Amino acid sequence: MKDYKLNPLARQLRAAFTPAPLALMLMATSLQAQETESDAAQAETPKEVEVIEISYGYSAVEKTDLTGAIATVDIEDVIDLPAGNIMQNLQGRVPGLQITTTGNPSSTATVRIRGQGLGPLGNNDPLYIIDGIPTKSGLHEINSNDIADVQVLRDAAAASIYGARSGNGVIVVTTKKGHKGLDFNFRFNQSIEEYDYDLQPLNTLERGAVVWQAAVNDGSNPNSASPLYTFDWNQDFENPELYSVILPTYTDPENVQRPADTQWFDEVTRTSKISDMNFSVAGGNEVSQFYTSLGYFDAEGIVDGSKFERLAFRFNSEHDVIEDKLKVGQTFIITDQKANLINDLAGQILGLSIEQQSIVPVYNDVGGWGGPVPGITDRDNPVRIIEQNRDNGHTYNKVMANFFVEYSPIEDLTLRGNVGLDYSQFYFRNFTRAFTAGSLSSGDRLTVEDNWNQSIITGATATYKWVVNDLHKFNFLAGVEQINYERELFRGIGSGFASDDRSFAYLSQATSDVRVEGEGETWSLDSQFARVDYNYDNRYLASFTIRRDGSSRFGDANEYGNFPAASFGWVVSNEDFFDVEFIDTLKLRGSWGETGNQEIPTNATVTTYVPRYATQSLFTNEQDEGTAYDITGSNSGTLPSGFVRAQTGNADLKWETSTQINLGVDFELFRNTVYGSFDWYEKETRDILTLTQPIATLGEGAQKWVNGGTIENAGVELVLGYEKWIETGLLEDELLVDINFNISSTENTVTALPEDVVNSFGGNGQDKTILGRSINSVYGYVADGIFQSQEEVEEHAVQSGAAPGRIRWQDLDGNGVIDENDQDFFADTDPDFIYGMNFTFKYKAWDFNMFWQGVKGGQIRNNWRLFTDFTSLNIGSNYGARTLDAWTPENANSDVPALTLIDNNGEGRQSSFFWEEGTYLKLRNISVGYTPTLDFIERMGLNDARIYLQAQNLLTITPDGTLSEDPETPNEVFPVPRRITFGLEFSF
């Protein structure tokens, strides 16, 4: 019988900070399959120990020496998934990492490390380090097939080396490198996506019946309720009965638009496809190694016409110019991305497909677009939006390169210099054709936008490793870094084209409303940093970091900020006195550190003025001339303009600073089959950089950037895993069982805010404010069911609009009157905890994986209830099928208020009626793969091969009573679709 084991130290290396198992990778490196007669005999067999290094903070550190909270992502867990954006594939796989995404083919993702943090108050995005280049733009711009490993730096001790931009955590990405020999790899997968809403918009006759019922409930004549319908009914308001809904021959005054029964959602959606193809070559010799790849990603969206393409070329290389002395190399990627405007409009299109009435046809009788008519809100035709924007797209090109030189004048001392470039070019040409759709019409307009930005990063580091008496091990790092950023945008606009042919529509052909706009900015960051890592006898660990950043975004008095950190570790299991049989590894960690944030506009410290040529009045249809003035009294021509204050400067702005402490433990138990880690942290962010929302009486441009407020976050993170080859007795060979689970929870509390910010978050400004609560708290009225009878109305507090079938509001202050004083904070959007469960089984040539991800608690607002539950809040739109089951005296158990055409009860106000628990559990991924036998692979001339079939988002489990379509994205009209993927990979 074969017994697959890892030597204890190799397992210890794997366990530290690793929230997902590394089974497949370690089997290829450290896992040695040996036949043994006993476990004791194997324990005595000498084995080679592989030293695993983690690339973070400008250098690589041995994993056993780490004392910060760093999570390593196992790329093998997500390698089968389409590579649009690797962050989309990490949901639930890393404790403390919260990711929100949609089904948009552009593949963006919102990433939060250790909770929502500052919420709407400030910047929440992490810093990404891609092959040493810092960026805030995310990972959807690179080819995920090129990624070798991802490290998530969660605590300040790990992230503080990046100082000024690391307050929200850091994600370090390292791409693949070359090696000796020559390997070719080809990977391809094809996916099919689909999605169906369960909102069930009413068809034409059903909507007519709902309007009739609402009018009857109001005691008004149904035949006067809408020009779209007349009704044959018994005319008895006491016992109403509808016989039929009668539609007009034409619905528009021009008599060209007949009533229809359009299924708008079906008209604008489709089964979509994703193709992901990647070809790579890795090789080299003793002197030079290289890795190069060409990847093509082509994604359609479920919205008809939406599309995203990315072509990416990468070339990484390293060269030993002088053996063990001088090395040069580079990482380089260039991408060409194309997407059309439908991606950006997809949310609007899907929203219209639900809200637009089905009585509207796609086309009218004369071949024009169907659209709104009297009785219909001015909702556009979603098919028109698609068809007239298929050829409106943008191109995005990105070059990211880092060139380095390493010189080792003496053993263990490495001097490194590097120059990095992060350059992006965005070009967008949008031609809006003139159209008429029902009562809607618009002229043509061309907008051309050209936007480029670049960061040039220069840096130099010195690292030195020093070992004393084989007991004291030091790693020294010192460095400097300079980042210079520049951006410029040009925009040209024109109208009045002689043709609606896009190939003709250029700015030189515009005859009216021609104008040019532009803007730009520059900023720089000057940094010095140092770190010392210490290891005594593999038992006592310490690390000290300091970074000093100077940013041009701040005034001279506060230009520089200092960000120190310290962390400590104790490997208890390496002590001579430690003798607990079932504990193989036990490591305690503790850290403290400070990180910063500089994410403010470059002009935040100065007062700015802008010309404002015309201002639309909020109260009339008249338009004044803004800052323009007819000083000559000619009453014609172009008027000279003055300026108006746009923003008040704040020269005293200073760094936003986050201070965080972290306590953690890593362990392996029961002969290294059970592993895990636990972290507790507390983080305080002070001097938050935020924009005030002043009252109107302070005048134009009174808003300004301030250092305001303090927020505290505290939470816990737990990882548990089990991995072992087992003999089942039912199978002829062993089965690999690899199960891991992670869970994390975060609490958020606002402890201080400036006066001109605190009341931007709801409350009464006195005893009820956001202070002492989560920044994500919700303020409003508390719904208390539905009035069932007139007797209940009379017994309740005085409530304007109260009636049987109407929502009842709680009298929170107990004064017997429902008014603005009966509002309170009744919910927050922070989940109680988030978690993930990963199950991997491998038997012979087969592998199986199942991954679940979930959220418990937190409140979500279900905005779709405005559509599904009411006929009074958007009179001219369509309604949802829930209105067919609305409250009546005979249907008193309904949670849908009685239908009405007049909102006397203010039921669209912010209230708990629209909020529900955000709990869900998703089968995020399930897959099965097959690796052909070695004989087959060799006969085909291959080194390796694998085929697989996997599915995503097949099942979502929610608590009873959940009405939201998808609690993960409750109000996102571009949903997360179901996806089936077939893929293959082979190398030769």
C-alpha cells in the first residue's frame, strides 16, 4: 500500500498563512510517494526540504519567517475558470476578502479587504502590486493565465512597506517566469452563460386588470384611470367584477402604434458565450530563462450585443550576465481591449426590459421604433438602445513593464535597481443617431474621447542576508522609490450631421453644438523604506518596517507621512519543552502597524473656479446664462463669461492613517492532516480624507476636502483544512480528500466625524446620528405590517394616509403621531460573516471539486419591490406579478399592500419595508477533470494533458421570505449568470 506523506517541516511551510490547500502544487514538489512498512520508519527517512519563499514587500521572504497576516491564493483552485478577471474567481476563497461582481463581460470586481471599511465616507479600494508595479486599477486588465501566485496582505505589518497607498490592504501578484528546458502549453475553454429573472413583468392584459383593481380600490372610475384601457365590468364598487380588458386600436395620437404584448426581457437577452484561449512558452538554459504568452479572451454578455475582447502579449525574462554577480531582466505585458457601449448601458437596458410596458411594440406600423405614448412613463425602447449602439465602442490599450538590474558585490548582498512603466490609452467614439420612439425623440450627437495616463516608477533596493552561528538569521532591506503620474483627457462634441452613417460622422462634419473639453493632472510620490526580519533558531521571529512617503497631493506642511510596523512570532512547536502528540505545528503571531491613504484629487488643497455658461433652474423650465454676462447689451452672439467657485481649498489636508493590531495562530494537527489559522484584528482609521456636503446657505463651491472622522474595524478570520490520501476499502487505489473551510467576520463603528459630514448619513442631528454605528447603517421608518381593518387604523397612532391595506409605520417616539421623529437606524449592510467551503477529491486520473460560498446576515435593499409591489409609485411603468396577489379584505395574508393609483401613505419612503436579510449560500463552482494516462500522453507526444467540465452559480440557497433576485447583487440589473465551461489543456 502506498502512503503519501509530507515531512513535518515541509507541511509547516505549507500551512503558514495558507487559507487554501496546496495539494496539487506540493505533490509536484515536496510530496514524496514512498512505500513504507510503518509511519515510524518513514519518519526516520531523511528527506529533502524545500524552502518556500513568499514574494512581498520588494523582496522574497521564507514562508516560515512570516509574522504578518498574509493569505496565499492557490492558483490551482481557480485555474479552470475563465480568465477574465482572477478576482472574480476568488470569492469566498480567502478569509477577510470580500468580492462583489456582476455578469458584465468587462469583468470588473469590487474588492474589500477586512470589511467595507470607510464605506461611502472615503476610498475603500486595495492597492495592487503587479510584478513590482503599484496600481489601483484592478486585475481585469491583465491575462490571468500568466499569474503564478497572489498574496493578500491583510494586516498593517505586512502592508506597511507600501505605506501611503496600503490603508485598504495590498494584493501582490507575481506572473510566471521561465525555467531550464523548453515547454509549450496550450489552454482553451469555452463557456455558455444564461440567466432568467424571476420578477415576472405583467403582460398587457394583466397590467390592465391591475390598473382596474387599483382604480376600484380608490373608488374612482377605472375607465378614467388610463388612456390605454377601457374595462367591461359590473360597475359595482362593493362587489366589483371585471369581465374583460379592452385595448384601443392605436395607442398613439398619430395612429401608427398598435397595442402589443412584447416580452421585453426575451427581446434583449440571449445565451452568451465566453472563449478563453492561451498559448505560452517557457524555457531557458543556465544563463537565460524566459516566459512568453499570447492570450485571447472573448466574452459576450447575456444582454444582446454586449461584448468584451482582450488580446494580451507577455514576455518575462531573466539573464545572468555574470554568474552569481549580475542579473538583468524584465516583465512586460501589452494588452488590446475592446468593448462596446452596450456593456455600460446593459443595466439600463435590462431595467427597461422589466419596467417598459408590454403594450409597447418593438416597431410601429411604419417601421419606426415603438415607444412611450400617453399613459406610459417616458421609458425608452431597450431594443433601440441596443441596435443603435452596437458599433459604439472603446479601445483600451495598456503597457505594463518593469526592467531591473541586480548586482551582488559580495555573497548574500543584492543591490537592485528598477524602472517601471504603467501606461494606458483609452479611446472612445460614441455616435448617437437621431431617433423618434413614441413620444421620445432626440437629435444626433458625436462624442470623441481620448484619455491617456502613465505612471513611471523608479526604485532601488539593497537586501542582505546574515546568519550568525546557524541560530540568528537576519534579512535586511532598504530602498527608495519614486512614482510620477500624469493624465490628460481630451473630449470633442458635435451635432447636426448630414448622415446617420457612422463612417461619415466625424467632428469636422458637425454643423452645430461643436465644442472641445479637456482636463489633466499630475502627482508624484517620493518614498524611502526599510525592513528587518529576524529568526532565532526557527523559534522566535520578528520583523520591523518603516516607510516614509511624500506626496504632492498635500500641502508643504503635511507633505510627508511616516508608516512604521512591527510583528513577532513564536513557533511553540519547535521548543524542546513542547511535547503534545497531536499538535505537529503551532505558531503564534502578533503585529502592530500603520498604513496610509492619499486618494484625493490633486487640486484638493486649492480653491478652484470654473466658467459655468448656463444653469438650468431647478424650479422652472427657464435657463439662465450662468457666469456669462451680456456686458455690451447686444443681446446676441457669444457672451463673455466670468467664473464661479467650484471648490474651497484646504491647505491643511494631511495623510489619512490606519493603525492596526493583529493576533494570530497557525497550526497543524494529527500527523499533518488537519491544518488551519486564526486571526483577530482591530483597525482604527483616522483623519479620513472625505468631501463635505455643506448646506446650500454656505454658497457656491462651499464643499471641500477635509480630514474628518475616525472609524474602527474589528474582526476575526478562521481557516480549517483537512488533507490526506485515504484507503476507503471500496476503491482499489487511494483517494485524496482535501477539504478546507474559511470564515471571517468584521464589525464597523464610526467614532468621530466633522460636523459638516455627520449629517450626510441620516439621523436627526442630535441623539440619532451615525456616530457609534456602522458607516453602512440605514436610517428611516420602520414598517409594522399592513393595516387589516379600519379598527386597526383607529387604534394606531395618527398616520396620514392610513387605511386598510396600507403599510403601518411604527410610532417610535410614542407620541401618537407618525412624523419625521419616528425614524431610526434600523439596519446596516455589513454581513455577520462571510465564508467559503472547498471540497477536492482525486482518484487515479480523475479529480472532482465543489466550492460553496456564502454570506450570513447583513441587510440588503430590494429596490425591485418598487416595481413588484406597487401601482402608485411609478404609474406609467409596468408592474410585477406580485401585484396580482396584493392585499384585499379577502386576501388579508398578503405582504403586498393594497393596489392604489395615489400614494397617500408615502410608501416609497426609506423604510424597513424594502430591506431584507442578505443571507445566501451559493454553489459557486463544481467541476470534474480527467488526466489521461502517461502512456496515452507519451503516444500523443505530449508532456501533460487534462480535460474538464465545470459549472458556476448553479444553485443559490436563501432563507424563507427572501424576495431579492440575488442577495449577492440585490439591485444589480446585470446579474451574475449561470455558466457551463468545457476546457482542455496540454503541454509538449
